Amino acid sequence: MKSIIFMGTPQFAAPILKSLIQNPEYKVEAVVTQPDRRTGRKHKMTMSPVKKVAVDNDIPVFQPEKLSGSQEMAQLIAFNADLIVTAAFGQFLPMKLINSVKIAAVNVHGSLLPKYRGGAPVQYAIMNGESETGITIIYMVKKMDAGKMLAQRKINIENTDDVGSMFEKLSIVGRNLLNDTLPKLIAGELTGVEQDETQVTFAPNIKPEEEQIDFSKSAKLVDAKVRALRPFPVGYVILNGVRTKLWSVTPLEQKTDLLPGQVVEKTKHELLIATGDKGVVRLDRVQPAGKPQMEITDYLNGSQEAFYEGEQVIKL
């Protein structure tokens, strides 16, 4: 039985941890996750999905705000574990901790490395209109997501997928790929393949100022960014002067000579907006500031605006 320290935070990592706990070949000695955070309108203190799995299985939990130099790190090193497995943990691991394990420290990363190193690989893959993404299991090194690749598995991105659905799919792919990879790693059958540094791209965490949907882009990329930011944090536009979240849009086949952000057509049930490639996007579900999410029909029925054809209603 090999001992494991597991490090992860969101729902993506929870099935991976469950699988390790259920495998009689491994013993999860400790779980490291981000500190509890206040969430929701009531700001209720909430544990991470990974912590919930650990608590339900009576596994010690460590939650340092910053791992480097912490008392918790010294305790983790003292476990003298065989393996560290990370999956969307959210912090850098000090080399002292990585080097403390007997076999290896590995990361379950949500992209087809060397593409999309960083904290938001799934978001960027969708946002950029990629047709596929996947999971790469790598050795952990000092440089972010730059370790040798031990295994990789692809999965399609459908044109209906958003970050929520892709994380659910990738979590299962990551769980299964890790289950297939760890025995080979432990047996010494894997040495890893170097990443091609000429093919590296990055996916840093999405900043608040990057959440605005740019209608000067193509219709397909407008839709892609809406899905890349759903269900959190949800992208927005300034629609008739009001910050309005876009929960769902549909890129249409039709073309227009109108400028990006102008009204192409408005009916009782539809609002069509021009995009940067002479394309057209239909707004389906919106959420004006201070109001609940609503279908476009309800929005138009309650709006005081007339929405004339050719009117610039979305600020670029």
C-alpha cells in the first residue's frame, strides 16, 4: 500500500480524491485544500468540495493560506509519503515538499499540455474556440505546469459545453487516467516526456476586467466566451447603459452590414445583435444588474427600451 498526500480544492478534484480513497492499493494520509471561504448572498462559511470528501472519510485536512513556510508544510513533510497528487489545488508547491516524497509528486492538469499552462485552462480552451481539450498528468517541478508528461487523454468540446459541463467531464477523465497511470509510475515503467517549449501557451486566472464580452469578435467567439465564463463568474455587456450578464446566446448563420453591438432585429421574443465578423448573435438569457436571470422574452416585455434596428445598444 502506497501512501498519498492529496492536494486539491474544487469539485473537479473531488472524484479524483474519492477514487484514491476507494482503491485498496493506496492510503490517503492527508488532504490539503484551500481555506474555507464565505460564499453566496448570505456569505456562509463553506468548505471546499475536496475538504468535504476528506471529512466524510475521516482523513486529516490541512488548509494553509500559504503553504510555503507554513507549519502545515513541516507536518506534511513528516508524513514521508510515497506520492503527492494534486488536482486544481490553487497554490504553488515548494520544492522542499515536492522533493520529500519517495516516488513522485504528480499533477492532474486540465489541458493538453504544453497548451494552456496556468489556473484557467478549461476556460481558455472554450474561449478560444478549441474543438478538444483533455487531461495531462505531469511530474511537478518548480516551473508552473512544466514537468515531464506521464500520460495524456483527449476529449471533445461540444458547441453546447460550458466550463461547468467540461469540468464534470474532465474530472472523470482525470480520475480514470490517474487510475491507469499511477500503477505504471509506481512500477517504474514511466519516465515522462519533455514538453515542447515552442508550443507552450498560457491560461492565467480570469481577471474581473476580462469578464466583459467583446462584440467586436466573431459571433462564434462571442458565444464561446459566454460559455467559457458560465456558470461562474458569468460574462457581461453594457446593454443600454446597464451592466447585464449574458447567460446564454446563440450565434446565427445570417450576416449583416451593421456595426458590432447594433440591433439587427427585435421582436417580442428575439433580440439579435451584430458582431465583428458581420455575424449575428441572438441573446437568449440575460441578467440585468440587481435582477434575476431571465429569458429574453421576459427581459423585452419588461424593458422600457424600444430597441430600434441599427441602434447601438451594446457598448464596445
